[in-house]
Amino acid sequence: MSSNFSKNALAGLTTSFALVPECIAFALVAHLNPLTGLYGAFFICTITALFGGRPGMVSGAAGSMAVVIVALVAQHGLQYFLATVVLSGLIMLLFGALRLGKLVTMVPHPVMLGFVNGLAIVIAWSQLQHFKADGAWLQGSALAWMIGLVALTMLVVYLLPRLTKALPPALVAIVGVGVLAAVLHLPVHTLGDMAHIAGGLPVFALPAVPLNLETLRIVLPYALLMAMVGLLETLLTFNLTDEITESRGLPNRECVALGAANVASGLFGGMGGCAMIGQTMINLSSGGRTRVSGAVAGIMVLLFILFLSPLIERIPLAALVGVMFVVAQQTFAWGSLRVLGKVPRHDALLIVAVTAITVATDLATAVLCGIVIAALSFSWRHAREVRSEVAVVDGVKTYTPHGTLFFASIAHFNELFEVATDPQQVVLDCRHLRLADHSAVVAVAALSERYAKAGKALQVRHLSQRCESLLQRSGVMATA
């Protein structure tokens, strides 16, 4: 029991080192004080770890949510931003309370593959900014030391597990490279070069904004967007964590905990956030499987702010970059490259499309586009599967369609009937036809009208009770 606790605590410590630079960077992207990002990481990481539905998953102040509020901060300032964080948290709480977390099961597997592949590329690409100083690429010895320490970090992470699994390799790499850089006085950039992280305890304060409809008009669109992005990224990371750990979490509980964490963060001056797949992968690969690892990661961020900032600020960025490069490599679904030529063409194109959109835009846009593309592809393929058996007995022609009648298959359904040449009595036998939506009901009603205009009678048989009632209200006579 004690060894399991120690293993998870060390995993949490390792993850906390990776949380700090990411949250500082995301705060700077949103034009906020770095402490705003760190306070957000503390609240969101700790609360979701203790009360969420997916032990082992790490949440924090996320870049995907920081990007969507840049315009809000620029136009209206910090207080409106904090109000937006609180409101987005309430929306997330409502989403979980309504038990909508199961919607993640509607994300197709090719979309998931494209999601993780695109995210791996984004994680690796974002690390390249650390190879610059004042907007220009590093040169000479500075670049050589940076590349050398990144490579050394990656070697330690890859090779240490072959020697011992008692310590998280990422933690050993970060500490080892940090000590090496300090002892040899190497000319490398450190975490302190990004920002100073020393500060006090977060203070409770309601956002200083007018409580009126004008404020709601300003913050509601951003709050909805933040909530949508945060929930989507969290549930996808949740699903990926389920697959890696071969266990099942509670998505609705995670949504409620995430909402509560965002409310608390906003009330204490922190950023909004959601699940962070890079930090989650570090935690899982370091052996973090319980609530202990996430809670330790969050609490350590607060301790860094209060007491340990002089030490943490001396960590070379090269060590953290090396760890994130390994995370990117481990996140990428390399097996998807082998199956591209084996899966159906539309699934292969979907994987590539979601990956490309993720890199070009953001994760939420990519996943939503992927779901839409998958839905349209499904509709197109199933629309062509409607077929019909035809029989003529005693001058009565009977059509027996097979398949699903819905908005996309109506045109093909209408092509099955020969209204002009059919006899006076026609039967539509729906025992093998499923009417999936209102468009299908309208299509059957329109078919009846076509026969009526041609002076012929169409009988509709073997409908479900619900569809029969709808058709009767549409003026179509349905008999069993």
C-alpha cells in the first residue's frame, strides 16, 4: 500500500514540473499574469483529482481555453474574464448534472485517432518556441547546449526504465539535467526566464463586474465557448485514459468536478481549464493511477508558488522540452499509419482530416469537424442501401422496401417507385423499412400524394404505431 502511494506521489511530483511552464505559457498567451495560470492549475488539478470521475487524468489551465478568451481580456479586462470562468464552470456543472457526459461515446474511433495524432504534433511543435530567444532562433553554443540537454533528457526517459522502474524516468531526467546545468553553470534558459512564480495564497473575491444583463451579454458567448472546448477536450482525454488504463471512469462526475473546479478558480483569481493530455500522459507513464497523483501535482504547484520558486525557476527549459517531446512521441498513434491502407477509405480520410484540422486550428474545431464529416459519410453510405422487393398479385403491385428511410435516403427511395406505369392498386409494405425521422414520414406522405394525383391508390401497411399515427395526421391512410 505504501509503495503504491509513493509511486503515485512521485508521478504527481513529476507531472507538477510539466504543469508549471505550460500554465505560465497559456497565461501569457491570454495576456494574463502568470500567477493567474498557476492558481488555475492548483484549483483545477486538485479538485478534479479529488472529486472527479477519472483517477489518473490531470487537468489544469489549458491552452485551448486560453486562446478563446484573448479578445475578451483585451477588450474588457481581468474581472470580466474571471466572471466568464465562473459562468463557464456553472455551465459545465449543468452539463454533468444533466448526465450528458455519455455523449463522448458518439465520437467515432477515427476521430479519436486524428485527435491524438494532431495533438501529438501540436505538443511537439509548441516546444520549438523554447529554441528561440527574443523572437530569434538560438545560435552557436546556446543552440548546441539546448539540443544536447534535450537529447540527454530524452535518453534518460527512454533508457532508465530498462535499469529500474522504482523512479519515474521523467522526474529523474528533469532533476538530473537541472543539477547538471547548475553544477556546470551551463548557459541555458531556465523556467525563471519565462516568469517569476513567487506569490502568496490565492484570495477569494467575487469578480468586480456589474450584475446586469449587459455583463451577461458580454461574458455568456465566451463562457459557452470555454465550456464547450473544455468539456470536449476533457471527455476525449477521459476516453483515451480509459483505453490506456483499461478501466472505466465516470464521465458525468468528471464534468461536475471540472465545473466546480472552474468556479473555484474564477472566484480565487485563476484561469479556466480542463484536462491536459500531455500532462496526463506524463502522469500515466510515471505510474500515476490514483487520485493521489493528481492531488499531489496540484498541491505541488501551490507549494512552488509559496516556498519553492527559487529552486523551480532554476530548472532548465531543455529538460521540460525533452520530456514533452517524449510525450508527443508516445501520444501519437503510430499504429494508425499502418492501418491507413487497410481501413475503409472514408475512415482513412477522416483520420488525416482531423489530424490536419487539429494542427491548423484547434482541438475543438477538429473534433467537431470530424464528427460532422463522419456523420455525413455515414448518411451518404446508408442512403444508398435502401432497396425494394416488388411483386404483382391479382393486379395489385406491392413494394417491400428494405433499409432505413431518413433525410439522406429519400431521393433514392423515390427512385424505387414507377408511379406512371404502376397499376391502380399499389401497396407499400413497411415491415422491413425503418422510418428514422420526420423527413421519412413526409416522404411517405408525398409518395401517397403522387399516386393520388395519378388517380391511383396507395396503401401503407405494417407501420409502427408511432409512424402510423404521424401518417394519419398527414392525411395518409395506413392499414395494418
